[in-house]
Amino acid sequence: MTYAEAIAWLFSTQMFGIKLGLDGPRRLLKEFRAYPQHGVTVIHVAGTNGKGSTCAMMDAIARACGKRCGLFTSPHLIDFRERIQVGGRKIPEADCAAALTELRALCARLDPHPTFFEISLALAMRWFAQSACELIFLETGMGGRLDATTAVPADVCVFAPIDLDHTEWLGNSLAQIAAEKAAILVPGKPAVSAPQPEDVRHVLEQAANEVRAPLEFVTEPLLGYGIALLGAHQPWNAALAVAALHRAGVALNFDSIQHGLTHLSWPGRFEIFPAAAGADEPVVLDGAHNTHAAEVLAATWQAAFPDQRPVLVFSAVASKDIVGILRWLAPLAAKIFFCPVANPRAVSAAELAAALPPGAPPHQEFGDLAAAFAAAIATRSPILVAGSLFLVGEARALLINARYQPSVQ
């Protein structure tokens, strides 16, 4: 298959939906010969918010230490290949197409058919092996206990902040969600965690005790270093990243940490475009797809732009706590422009508007992002695009004039 044909086939497998469980990914990894080789260190990251940033920080710092690293994250913003990187570079199109061609033939004889996420993970792990990676960073897709990434044996487990999200899959309480994520723990292997709410901490400590996994909680942010990502939460993510690398046996020093954190790139997370696509004022992109992330975004905006109220371009997908997210973001805005995201799970602009809190600023409804963004630019105000990483990806593609590869997962 050509690259275009391979990506079209891969995205077509999203019709198989999400199938939580480890038997399928274990079988696929085995038959595709994609398990990590002996001596390769795997760091597995679960959590609700900040797990992608933490993975990106670990990758950048480890590369600054001279390590050859593989990074697997999700979702992508614009290009599927963002999910699979070695040495900070996306998997080449030709190698991606070749592996997917082989995977298509393999998947055709497997029952049940592997899912989009399972295939993506197998593709990543094979590429990491072919690229002779020493360190692999795996971000969970959802939860942990039955997430496909948990099929890969981990040497260090990491817990970013845990909050309510994906409740239809993971449970309706923090304790239930924490238990799902705690299940990534590996007997006898070290684990590190960001500070957690007391009930989450209790669940993690119980689970670690049960499998005799030494668990360490980060107690202070990493200060004294420049960090390319904005927000008061990022020094905490950096502290978590450094603690995890230390547990993995990476020899760290001030210069490598500083170089990694200052040269870090993690698009779509309070990413500022000073002036783009005809805008006179800054355009800021941030996913903020749950209440905790929205709270963090609100604090970050107020710190970065204390005297400015943006036009908020907002969208979300079904199952998200839209009321809770808007409770934090609406007070920031001078106006709110609603639009559906390009996703089968999109919520209509009218439904989004119905979730506004009392006293919200004026709002308008649009049929798509292009229309909403054009109207936002016409206001000559700062623009904040938030509410969904799918929306951020679409907006980022518009800003940099790139071809957008929409995804359901």
C-alpha cells in the first residue's frame, strides 16, 4: 500500500471501536514480533491530565542525555505519525506504510479484528525495535488495567494527576478511576506519582503494596529550570518526569535537564501563536477537555494575559462534562463562539450553548470551526481555542496550513 492507502485502511479500523482488554494486544504484539527486546527500558504513564506533557518532557531530557528514545502518545493533533516518534522525529511515511501493509495482512486472519489503537501500538513498538531504541515512553490511551499499552512489560510506572474523565468506561468515582489506572503497576517495579487527592493516593498505595512495587510521590515542583511549556502545573510535570527518569537509571545532570526542558515541543498545550491566519492578536490553543484541565487553563490564561478577555472558540465531544468545563472557561471570555468538532462524537453548537453557566458572556453558534474562527478573527481580539484536542488539531492545521487527518480516537 502507498502511505495514503495505508492510513486510509488504518483509520477505517476505527469502526471496530474501543475494546478494552489485554488478550488482543498481547496476541498482536507477539505475532507482529513487536515486544521490546531484552535490555530496553519501558516507562509507562497513566493519568487524567499531564501524562502527554510528562512523556514529552522525559523524551526531551533523555535525548539530551544521549539516549535513543521512542515516544508513543495519543491522540495526534494533525498527522497520525505524531503518535510515533524516535529521536524527536515522526515515523517516516514509507516505513509507516510498509509496516501497516504487513499489519493489514496479519489482522485479516485475526478474530476479533484488532482495533485502531492496538494496531497503532504494534506499529509503534515494531518501529522502536527497528530503530534500536534504548528507552520507550508509552502514554496510556484510556485507564490502565485494560489499556492496550499495559500489554507491554514496563520497567517504571508513572501516574500523572488523576481526576474524573471517561467515566462511562472507568467508573464514576475518583477511587474507581484510580483503581483502573493503578493496575498498570508491575510487581517489584518502581513507580512514581504526581501529588494526588487523598482517596486517589490511598488507592495507589494499596495497589503498590499488594504487588510490592516501590511507590514514590513527587512532593515539590522542579524549580530553577526554564520550561518551554507555560503554566504553573508544568514544573510539577517536570518534577514527575525527572523522578521517573531517575528511577529508570538515566544519569541526569543540570545541563541535560535544562536543555531538554527548554527545547521541548508539545503542540496544542497552551500553545501561543503571536499572530496567525490574519489575526492581529494572539491565538492560543489548549485542549482543556475535562474540568481539571479547564481549571488549569483558566489559571494559566490569567497568569499569561492578566488584563485580556479572549474570544473563546469552543467545542467538545459527547460524554465530556461540558457544564463543568464551561464553568471554568466562560468567565475568561468576552464572547464565546460555539461550533461542532469534525468528529462523529461531536456535540452540536446549540447543545454546547445550552451548557453555559448563568451570567455567561454573549455567544454565537457556527456550523464549523472555519466559520467560527473567521468570525473570531474579525473581532480583532485575542482568541482562545479550547474544549477538545480534536478541535485544537483542526485549528492548528488551519493556522499552519497543514493537511488535517481527523480521527475518532
